[in-house]
Amino acid sequence: MQRQAPLFRLEDIDRVLERVTSLGVPWRGTRFEIYREELQVHASPTRDFIESVRRDDRRKRLTFETGAQIVQLVMAETIWDQLDVQGLKAALKVIFDNGPAVDALADDLPRNTLLELVAAALLSGRFAVAFTELLEDSP
């Protein structure tokens, strides 16, 4: 069986994370560092590794969360140039100001904020998108 090319290469993710850093938002020490490490391990898995993931429900959840968050971060980055820089920095601080990876079922402000940026990226071709300071946006 021929191996499929990855959806994203580590270089692609590193490029986005470096852009986050260039905006003054650190990503090391956040759940995105954990996600990046998880993605790196999955890049060249051994058969033993694959079998161990299949037996470990926590690891399966982390793998799912890693994929979901990395894909969303890369998608969200496509609109960053169209957004107010200060608003973008504020959103990225929320997204990256968090502890370790969380249970995918829990409500989570950093994940919700990232999803809002993904929605903005998806809608940007048809609608004008901008940051707002409405009451429902407050934590």
C-alpha cells in the first residue's frame, strides 16, 4: 500500500507558529507545543506506536484534538492579513494562553476563539469580517 502524503507538513505548521511568534504571542509551553510534538510523532509511526494508540483512549482523543486544532490554526491563518493587528493579537493571546491539551468534549474559550477565526476565514470571501467587542464576546 502506498503511503499518503500528509495533509500538512511540520514545516507548514512551523511557518504558522513562527508567524504567531512574530506577532508577539508565544506558543511554546502551550497546548500547541503538545500538538506539534504529537504531530511529529505521528509523522513516522512504527507499528508498535500505531498499536499503542489504538489501545489508549486518552491518546486517541489527543490525536483527534491535535488534528482538529492544527487544521483550524492553518485555516484561520489565511485571513490574518485582513484583520486588525491588535484584534488579531488579542485573539491569538486567548488561543495560546492556556495550559495543556484539554478533553475535546469540554467547552474551552481558546478553542472557541480559534473556531471564530476559522469562521471568519470561511466567510471572508463573501462577507466583510472584523473583530467586535460585544457583550457575548466577553469571557
